Amino acid sequence: MKDNLIKSEFPPMVQKMNYRQEKKRAAKELSSALKDPSVVIMANWLKIRGSLKSWTKLWCALKPGVLLIYKTPKSDHWVGTVLLNACKLIERPSKKDGFCFKLYHPLEKSIWAVKGPKGENVGSITQPLPSNYLIFRAASESDGRCWMDALELALSCSSLYKLTAKTGKDGDISIPPACPRSSPGSPPGGTGPEHLPRKALANQHMENDGYSEKSEHDAQEDWDNGANENGGRLTEESDMDQSDELSPGLQATAYVEQCQEEIGEAGEASQVETVSEENKGLIWTLLKQLRPGMDLSKVVLPTFILEPRSFLDKLSDYYYHANLLSEAAREESAYGRIKQVVRWYLSGFYKKPKGLKKPYNPILGETFRCCWLHPQTDSCTFYIAEQISHHPPISAFYVCNKKDGFCISGSILAKSKFYGNSLSAILDGRARLMLLGRDEEYVITMPYAHCKGILYGTMTLELGGKITIECDNTKYLAELEFKLKPFLGGPSSVNVISGKIQHGDDVLATLDGHWDGEVFLQEKKSGQQEILWNPTPEVRKTRLRRQVVRLDQQGQFESERLWQDVTGAILDRDQNRATQEKFVLEEAQRNEAKERGDKPWIPRLFNLDPVTNEWTYTHIEPWNYIENLLFTSNPHRPQSERFFNLSPSSSPAQGHGTLNTVWSSSRSTDCRTAAPRPGPANRRLDTHTLGQTKIVLPF
């Protein structure tokens, strides 16, 4: 009866008018609170960690229901507004001074408002901030506790406004559904928190501990001085804020051990190619199209000179002795570390195919991944590479073993020049080796490959040129020269290498030997000589076992699956079929380039740093010794939930994902061979029934 009375007293028109008035009144109250400088629960400087894992000091003003972020205490430098009604709060452990806490959306939705308190559409320019969480650092523990208490109070006050979170014409003040990419302080997110019920902040670690033992003044000084430590480089704090849980429908990748491996013998014998009469005719036909000094990157080469694997695969040859880098990271002496790095560098050259062979030119967007298990340290070295450009051909790669404390990144621009009776393949680029626990970076260059005897004489492949391994932190430098065989040289003058190690201008040691055999190091002061590197049969047995992805787990643009028909034809010695299959891939790439037109190609796994103009791995994370202990004594215990997905259905146009890694805890009976294996390409592997072990992919 009462309800009927109300309905009769207030007809629909009046109810609608009251609704609009109430909505405007609530919006006006919130707008007034946002603009009123006296309505502030707490305001102070806080460090906020950006999407690039570096910290920025920003002014934070906490008001009922919202957290306003400014570049300075002046309100005209607005960066962004965090909506607290759907956020949760939690203390975050940290090894550094100060106190960390995290505001995050429990369903990983955007926490940002579209407009500022004065109707701003675009915030002040600052480093990009995450869309669904923020990590704050206060100067001291007492300050951090105060902020957490104040945030709880701000959330309680937000319920007083009783705002409906629906967008409309007069919904400028209401909670927005999404955050536009154009806002510097507001990265893109999914749907906004308006579809969620209001929840109180988690009351975790809210008790007031009083002041910390370090004085507030000292803590403030340390905090201010550390705002841009390491020149803005990545922090070493663990990245627990990311979405570390494996998606329910995401399955891990199966890695199996590669059993067969081709390693040519030392010396000139494995670097010589005897060309048949039929193939000589193909070479002459090709040479008629060439001129001295011409770049060969756009020339289609005959298949008989192809090594049946991609160049992305070949770049991984340097990591079969990655355990030497593990030893370098543990070496206490800086001189000992540079020697160990040189030893590792030399270990990547003695593996070579029999004869004069060239790997496939990778297709644009092609990827390759593998890993090596370290039995000595119970760790794993991961490798991933992508072809990020076709003209010019650029390959980017990233290698990581965070448990042992090293990672390598770099990109290679492959150039080739024709000189008449010879040609050179130049690997233009640098690799950066980081010893993570010591904050040392070694910049490494590569020799060039030289092929002679194309028109007359014996076709022979050699390495030549000067390379450097330089550490700017320790001022150590290693210079190596790969020497070509002289015209009248004998067998001992093949594959000769010489060099030196110096600290500043002081030469500490000299090196000489053969890059596919013994290399001697002689100390300058003592005259003592030692064998720095020698790939004896015993040393070759210590090569790490490479784990490769099962063919049925590979994406369409992963190297082995992409080139499997060409590889099969080459192994069957069917050059006509190999040429046809190779033409199919290259023609598809040309057609795709035509369809793309002037649109730039966007790599999936690597980004170009505008400052250094170098390619860096997109999913790289800060290193933390505690968080990156990958393995335990239990071989069946999952060790991580960080993944990158290159599913069989993925293609370069499908964007980023997460990479999953699984390797068999015992040697798989499904051993790999060089030949492609038949099988359904889209079949998924049930990792739970195989009893396999998850491995961290610490990229």
C-alpha cells in the first residue's frame, strides 16, 4: 500500500526529475571535493614505478575516493587520477630503503579516470604508468604506514557520494569505462571499474609500527638521492606486480633434447666445397647477374649451398658452453672474468657444417627459441630470436640465465659483398653481455665470413676481421684478429687467431692459436703461458644439451616448422623441390610486403630503443637474485608462472603473448633429428599427463 502511495504521489516524470537532480548534486559534490584544496586527506611526494620498471618522483594528493597525481605540487601539472572504489591495497616487500605498497585492480582492469579534476583530457608528460596497478615507495616505513591508513580512509569516504558509475552526457565526473592511450599518465586498460561493486581495501599490515629506527631526515636523504639511481637503468627489484599466474587455458611448451648435431672437423678440410659440374653451371648463371661490390642480400642463392637451418638457429651456436659464462659470473677477479668471457666467445666457433654452407635467410617475423640445461648449477639458459627486418635483414636475439646471473642481447645486420672471385658476409652489430650480479656490461662484435675460389681455385670459407670485447665498467678490453690464410700459407696458417687483453693502456696478456683449435694465453709480466681454450674430445663431451621445441608445439612462424618442407627436400637431395618450396616462402613474403605497403613492420618480441637505437627484448624484467633461483631439489615442482606463448596458431600479425616452457625431466625418447617430423601441426600437448617440469622463462 505504501509503495502504491509513493507511486501515486510521484509520477514517472517527477521521479525522473528527482533522479537527475540527485545525480547532478552528487556530481557537484564530487567536483567540489576534487577542486577544493582544503579537502585533502594526505599529500606528499611518492616514488611511483613506471611500466619501464624505473622510478619517478611524483606529488600525490589523496582525496575521498580518488588519488590525484601531479608532477609538482602545483595543480596545473596533473598526471592522472586513480579511482579507489574498485582498488585493493597491499604492502609490497622490498630490499631497498623506504616502504613499498601497491594499489591494484583485482580483475586487472583500468584504475584510471579519463579526465582530470579540471576537465583535463591529457595529462603532463611523464614516463608511462601501468594501467591496472601502481607501485608506490614512501621515504620511510612510518610514512608508508600513514599512506596505507589514509588510503583506507579515502576509500571509506568514497561511499558517501553514492555515485552511479554510468557514462553519459553529464558523466564527465563519473567513473570512465576505459582509459585512452593518448593520456601519458593513463596507459590503456580494459573496461573500467564501473561494473564492479564497491569493496573496502584489504586491511593488511595496517597496524602503526611507529617510526623506523633510521631517522626521518636520513631516510629522506637516501630516498631523494636514489630517485634516479643507475642513470635511470632498470631496478633490481623483483617484478611481482605483473600478472604472474598462468592463464587457465594456456598450456606450456614441450622442450625435448636434440640428439643429433653436426660438428665439422678442425682445420681447412671441413671448410672446403667441391662443386659438381651441374652446380658449376648454376653458379655461372648466378655470377652473370652480379657486379663487384654488389650487395647480395636481394640475390636468390641456389639451394645446394644452403645449410638446412635458419640463421636464427645458427646464432644459437655460441651457447653450447654457456656454463663458462656461469663461471665468469662467479669469478671474483675482474681480470679473471674478462678471460672467462673470451674463453666462452672462442667456444662458439668450432661447431661448423661440413663444406661451404649458408643458413636460410629468415622470413620477416620468423622466430626461433631453445634452451640449454646446466647440470652443474641446476639452471637453464634460454634463447629467443626474431627476424625484425627483411630489407635490410636484421636479426635480434635475447639470451638469459637469471639464476646464474647473466643475459645477452643484441641484433645483427647481415651484409654480403661480391668481389669477383670471392664474397664476404659481414655481421654488422653488437651483442651486450650483462653479468647481472656485478653490474658489468661487455660489448662484443663479430668477425666476417669470407668465401674465396668462386670462379677459379677451391671454394673455401674462412673467418676474418678484428673484434673487440670491452667492459666500460672495469676498463678491460680484449682484441682478437681472425686472420685469412695467406696466398702461400700452409695448413698451419689456416684459421689463425691472435690478440691481446689490456686494462686501460696496459697490455696484460697476448693470445695466439687457431679459432677452431688451441688458443694460448701468455701473461705479459710473468711470461707464463696457459691454454685458454682447446675443444678437445673431452671438452666437446661437456657441451650443454640443447632443448628444442616439439614440432607440433611450434607456431607457424617458428623456424623449423616454417622451413620444414625446404629442409626435407635438401636432406632428400632433391634440389628442384627445395627450390620450389623456398620460392613459395619467399613469394609469400613478397606478397605480404606489397599488401603492407608503406605501413612499417612491427616486431612481436623486440622494441627499438629511441635513445640507443638498439633493439631490446620486449618482455625483459629486472633481475633479482632471490626471485630468480629457478630450480629446487624437487624436479617436479613448478618453478614459475611467467610465460610467453608462441602457439601453433600464432603468426606475426597476432601480437604479443606469453611464452610457456616445459622440458622433460629425463631424456626424451622422442629425440630430435635434422629432418622434419610429420605430425599434426595443431595438436596440443597435455603437460600434466607427461609428468614434465615447468621451467622459468626469465625474459
